[in-house]
Amino acid sequence: MKLAVLRSRPIHRFSIAAMALLAISSVVVVSTPSLRSLAQAIFENFSHTSSDQVGTTKTRTGKRPPLTEEQKRTMREVKMVERKMQMEQRTTTTVREMEIERGFDLKEPTFIPTGYVFDKEVASLSPDVVVFSYGNSQKNARIIISEKRLDGEKVIGPILQTSLDKYKSKSGGVSISFFPPQPKTLFGSKDPALQQVDKSPVGASAKIESVQIGNLTGEYVEGGWEPIYHQDSMDGMRWNQNAPLRQIQWKSGNVLFHIATTNQLSRDELLAIARSMK
């Protein structure tokens, strides 16, 4: 099944083949399991999958199992959505221009580490998803910022991936994917984490750390997904806890913010970027 990807370097052409509890309340949450679970749900930005691998696996012959009729119907429906999203793609040269184009408020960082420069192209694969990045040519490193409106079309992602495929350019190992709305399941998996549009899926073994971004609670994760291919089709993903990637995500109003980079930037630098978003 194909996916939607926004390339993470200056985009000349991109393809779809493929965002305070009160002190007294805190005490109650600690002592009451049901309220503690509720608080975790409120602040949750990443969602664990049930295992570190999702999607189909190879048979003993190394071939992909034949598609069921239901899977074939699902793929046809997804292709229709992909074509619609292709027609909706936009690029601009500034965040402000994209803000006008898409009609919702976008934020930009007021702090970026030395050596990183704006890639001078802002990409949007749908009216509700915007991505822009900063590159460091000397380090072959990149910072990708995505903003997704949660009250718009139900796009799954952002999903941080580690390896490159034919739809991605060399970008310091950072790739962010967005999947079109799924009629049934993603990769043939019924894992709930792959269907939640207000969160990003991470592997079962991923370590999620709560972080403070102003008066908002976000989450920080290290690691990323490795795509699983059968011929030219991406049919699943495998979580790599040791992948040299870092990501942070949080919600503000009806917008999901996500920042991803390599481990050439520290956790604190990533947090500083998030806290500077205005």
C-alpha cells in the first residue's frame, strides 16, 4: 500500500505515493487510577502500537501473501484518495504565503541552532497539513516542522521514518510521512495506533517522555520506523529504538505540532525550538 510523503529538503517536486492541571488535581490523579488514565489520555501525543512491527510479513518463500478481496478494495479506495490529495498539493516560498493559501494560523520558530537555514519552500499535501524545514549542508542534517489541523481532513501522521525510498530525497536520514485517510486499515493492521489522526504511532518499545512547552504538555521520543517493502510496495513498518532520530509533538488548540531531526541536535535544542514557536 502506498503512502503520502513530503520530502524533507527543498522541494522542487514532491509526490504522493504515497500534526494545566491544577496542583490539587495532580494529587488526585496520582492516587486515583481512573483519573490518572484520563490525564494521560488528555496529554498523549504519541500512541504505542501493540508490537514493534506492523503490517504484513514475508512468507517462507520470501513473497508477499496474496491480497484478499477486501484488501484489493481498500487499495483502490486509497488510490482514489491519493489522486485527490495530489490535486490539492501546494508549495509556497514562505510560511506566511502558505498561511494565506491554506487559511489557518501557522507558527514559526524564533530559535534555530547555528548552521541551519530555512529551505525556502513550504509544502502542503492537503489543505490541513503544512511542512517546512531547515537544513545544515555541512552536517547533512535537517529539522522538519509539520503542522496539522485536527478539525480538517482525517490524515494519518506525521510518522517519522528512518530509511529512504524512491519518493524521498537524501535529507540527513529524516523523513516524515502522511498517509491518506484509510477506509479500512493501514498496512492490513487493525492496530488502533495506526488509525488515530490526533496522535502519531510509535513502536511498542518506544520510550515516551513528557515535556513542558510553555503551559502545554508535549511528548519527546527517540527512534523511528523502518519501512518494510515487498517489491515496490510498502507493506509495513518496523520500529528501531536505536535509530539516530528525535521527535517532539504537542497540541495547541486544534493544531498538532511535530518537530523531527537527527541526533546531531540534542533533546534540549529540540525543546528550545519547540518552545520558540510563535
